[in-house]
Amino acid sequence: MSSTKEMSTVKNTTPFNGVAPSSTVRVTIVQSSTVYNDTPATLDKAEKFIVEAASKGARLVLFPEAFIGGYPRGFRFGLAVGVHNEEGRDEFCNYHASAIKVPGPEVERLAELAGKNNVHLVMGAIEKDGYTLYCTALFFSPQGRFLGKHRKVMPTSLERCIWGQGDGSTIPVYDTPIGKIGAAICWENRMPLYRTALYAKGIEIYCAPTADYSLEWQASMIHIAVEGGCFVLSAHQFCKRKEFPEHPDYLFNDIVDTKEHDPTVSGGGSVIISPLGQVLAGPNYESEGLVTADLDLGDIARAKLYFDVVGHYSKPDIFNLTVNEHPKKPVTFVTKVEKAEDDSNK
């Protein structure tokens, strides 16, 4: 399903008598499911959607949380308090095998796809750094360059047993020709201080890949758009039970505890919202597909006339946020370098 407001893909108007230029930019969310336990097939699927979105004029393409590697909804990994088992270890071994190294060959392929299709690309992926996994958003330019990544700083609930926590060194906002782009993954969007850090970096196109398809999530996305005076793009997977690996120990919620032959496990809900709180496209709860809208970038200034959360509506004499952007390493090696003896002194 594709929801599109019909406008030109990109339109720039020349300033007249001091009036600031306005522009519209077409953006697309891909609402689709991972091919579980098959990362090459997932990349092939991503390519098809990127090509389709670009052919329809998209300048930015956003994928859901953990699209590469998979969001392990219902997986237990054999975990309970004080309990571990071999089956859970094997399950994690398979999950780790589906994750990707950053940088790595999969990142190179995604960069090539972004360049070939002339799009900004934001991709949700499970990153492996050694044997620790991270839920990560990857950023690519239309020139085919990997710009960098954001690691989810706080996994939710049982996610903390399988994913590491990001630090302040990967909270980027990229200044691009179509606007300043950054990301908050899933319930990071509930963290007011994290959002404030993105606002302070001037975010204009706020990407929110997620696994939360609740109705309450939609309210949060509208609030963030209005609070930040930015466009919000929230991308979610749409998955049926048949798309998950067979496993007797999965624990799904009530939405799949039905008599349907192939119940929905991840229910979609991808949506695009303007800085004025208007829903531009979506939410789509029905199927895989593209959710597309044209963003009038002038809406950012219109919204901030009355409220600029880190500008004229802040109170730095009372409230102040400090963000530590230094990478946190568990081990630091300090090597003593011995000065070579001068042969002339012999």
C-alpha cells in the first residue's frame, strides 16, 4: 500500500524580496518484514523496495528497526531468571549469524544501492561488534557513502539480554541537502533527554524506526513532531506468523492468539507527520508496502514561530542538558614505547 500526497519530487523557489525559499522533498517509508535467518535475501528484498521508492521520486528511504537481522519478537532465547539452556544458546547463535559487521560487505552493498538510486537511505540493522549485538540505524548518502550509525542507547525489557547499549558517540544528525537527518529507535523516543539532544543538533527529518505498533505510539509521534518542530517518519515492520522461523517456544501477544490461519505478528502502523502535527501519510496497518509523502520544509519555520524547544522557548537559566559524546570503551590499552638506544653513545 502506498499513500502519497501528489506534489513534485523536489521543488525550490528563488527568494523574492527577502522571502526565504521553500522546498518540498519526497520521502518514503518501507513497511516490510525481514527474511529471518537469511540476511542476503533480506538485502535483496531491501533492494527491490529501494528501487521502487526511487522510481517514484523518493529522495529519502527509511526502513524499520532491525530490518536486517530481524526484530526477535517473541523469541525467548531460553532465558528466565537464573536459568539458561542449550536451545537458547543455539537460538542466539543463529541470530548472531544474521547480524552484520559495520563496516562490512553488507554496508558496502547498501551504500552502493543508495548511490545507484540517488537516495538518502536510513536502514535499521542488527550490528555485531565481536559477539555483542547492537540495534543500529545506518545512514547513507545519495553519493553512495556510508555516513555513520546510531546505536540504540537503551534496549527495552528483554532486549537488554541480547543487545548491548550504545553510548553518546553515536547520536548523529547529518546536515544534508534535503534537511538535517537523525534517528531515535523505538522507545528511545520516550526518552525526553535523548529527544532534546536531537533537537539541539537541529534535527529536521526525525526518523523513528520502531517495533511498537500500538495506537499510543501514534500519539507519541504526533507529540514529537510538534515538540521538535520537525518532520517525523516512523517505520515499522509488517510481519505475518508464517514469516517467522518455526519454533514452539515463541511467546506472542494476544494479537496473534487467534484462530486465524496466518495471524499478524508485527502490525505495521508506519506514518509520516509534519511539524504542525498533521498526518501526511499512513498509518498503514494493513500490509507491506510504501508509505510516501511530500514534505514542505517551510513547515519547520512555520511551526517554530510559536515554539522552539531549544531556542526561544527554552529556559537555560533554569534547565540545562549535558550530553557526553565520548565513546565508552571497556578496556583501554596504554602501551609504553621504549626509546631506542642511540648507537652513537655506544
